[in-house]
Amino acid sequence: MSQEKIPALKDGDRCEVIAGTHMGKSGIARDLNISKTGHLTITIVQKDGERFKTLGRNVVRSR
């Protein structure tokens, strides 16, 4: 079993989604959570107020 890397994200960091359903979207990271299965889930809030959830492995911190 491989260990998942947890990105160095904090609540309030700007980030960009690089994989998955929401690929190409970006926003502010909110509500970081480790699920029961051990995966990092993040709620992203876009500029227009739209929210979506994605996995931490699909996200990188942007500048």
C-alpha cells in the first residue's frame, strides 16, 4: 500500500485543481478534512462564491 502525500495546504490558501472532475478550476481552500479512509478532502470556494469538494491529491497550491 502506497502512502499518500498530503499537500502543504492550509485553510485560506489559493489553490488550483490539476486533476479530476473539477480540473482547471481554482479558488480558496476551505474545510480541509481527513476522511475515515485516510484521504484528504478539500472544499474549494471560487471567486463567484461557487463551492465544490475535491480530493487533496488533485490540488496544488498556487501563487
